[in-house]
Amino acid sequence: MSGLRRLRAWAFGHELNPDNIRAQLEAGAVPVSYADCRTCADPCEDGHEEYPGRFTVDMETQMLGSVDSFRRQIFISTGAMDWDVEITWSRQSLAAHVTASLQRTAPIPSTTTADAKIPQIHGIFNASESGVVSVLNAHYKSIADDDDLQTVLVFPDFMIVSGVPSTREGARELWQTVLDPHIPRVLGSSAEESGFSTWVLPYSCVITFCSHKRRDKRCGISAPKLETAFTNALQARNWTVHNQLDYIDDPPLEKFKGTEEDKNAFVLERLKGLREEKTALILHNSHMGGHAYAGNCIIYTPNGASIWYGRVTPHEAESIVVETIEGGLLLPKLLRGGMGLSKSGCKTVHDW
């Protein structure tokens, strides 16, 4: 680190030393890796794509803690990537209607008791700490039979909700049956309550890249190159990679035969088995904050964890795949924060 960067880090109380960040994370019961973020030489000899013009990225401010907490985060199908600067400017879009229907709700008390010995780390949170719902657009196409109905991915629930109209009524119904923070998990509404269809997301992980070029060109440049690098790294390790939702043959949870307890057990068993399937869904999404740290990447897992990485280039793709997606260990130098990462007594973030 240069003398100027050290001075700025000291003045603003920023921690940029990876070893110190790693120690802080370990004290907070976050499983971390000691591997290098970059697996190739510098300069690269492995042919990883560079960002054109090597655009400027903020390397001087502290990334850890640059994530705001939320109860749920949703991705709305748009079939496009050329979104308005603010996705709510498209007034008849589902994003606009959902944002207008959101109600700020007090945090939901957690049913688990926090370990007083584990220090809290800014930017690393649990869903119960917030009543906020984060709304993003994504590039994937809806799987609904009707072109006027949207498909929404819901995290940390790791659920697909399809058949949502892009109307005020559709957004209100989505809030009442899916998004309200008081709903513990999306497990499928009864046919009388909703016309939606709900499934468990059939992937071992979901990887998203901010590609909102109208918001910041750096994201528009970095996302497609990161998609290529991650796809190559995953496929080299025998993963199946999708960039669109596949048609789902299974009946939706709304048609599940059995009690609520049976349905809960079915969903939990399905979620726990997904990790072994080695399938990944890669998405491009609208602005998620921190575009100065491009490329920005979020990794969601079936057990409810979300890992936010920044300053990601194609050179780091293999290490993220090996250490985080497969190994469940976080790379301190890239970490901005995330949900469900403090895992007392656990060896990896994949543990339940």
C-alpha cells in the first residue's frame, strides 16, 4: 500500500490489510480462506480477459461493511439488461409496483440467541436483523406461460415465485404472500390465497453480477467478462452452468399433498440436497450498490447465505469457485459483507 493510501485509510478508519481483515472475520466466527484470491501470475499468463482500458476501481476505501442489511432480496425477470438508471422509472414495471407497495417493517426478533462472545462485524448480518426488502431486476426470462406474468427469485428463501402480474395488485399480493418480513419462509401459498406458483430454486448456488451499464459503465463492462470466467472455472470442475431458468417439471409447492409440517420437511430436504448437484445459475442484475468496487458479485447458497464480493476480475474467478463456491470459505480481500456468514461452530458457510 502506498503512503497516501495508508494515510487515507488511517484518517477514515479503514482497514485494508487482508491479514487484519481475516483476523477480524475469524473473531466473528466467519469461515475464511488463507488462499490467494488470484490464481494466475501478475501479469497474467493464463489468458484471462482484462477489462478494456483497465477502468478505475476504488482500491482505497474499506469494502467490508459496504453492504446494507435486508430481510429479503428479490430478482425480477425482465429478459433484458438495458434498464433505466433507476429501475422504478419504468412506471408500469413490476419493480416500480413492488417498490411502491413495500412497507418498512421493524426487524423480526430472531428465535436464536446470539453468542455474546462473538463480536458483530459491520456488513455481516442475519435476515432477522432487518425489515427491508431489496428489489433488483435481472436478465433472465420469465418461466410463466403468460408473457405478461413475471417470475421472481426470492433470497435468502432460495425460491422461485412465478405468475406475478406487473400491476399494483400483483405487487400487493406478492408482498402479502411472499415478501412481508413476518413470513418466515416462502413455502407456497394455497390456491385460494394466490395464483402464484412456487418452487425451490433447483441450483447448488446462484451467482449474480451487477451489469447495470446505464448506472455505471464499469458494471456493464465487467459483468459479461466475469460470466465467461466463472463459467469456464465451474465447467472445468464438472459443474453445469445455466444463465436462464429452465422449465420446471415438478409440481409447484401450492399443489403439495400433505400437511404444512410435511411440506416444510420436503423443502428443507430439497435445499440440503442441492449442494451435491453441482449446478449453478449465473445472472446479470441491476444496481446493487457499490459500483465503485466493480466487478460486483453476489453468491447465494441454499442454506440462506449470501456472499458479496467486490473488486472481482476474471483473475479471481477460479479461486472464488474453489474456495467459496465449493469450499465454503470466504476470501477476506474481496469481501464486502453478506447474510448468514457468521457460523459459530461451523467449518464452512455451507454448513446448516
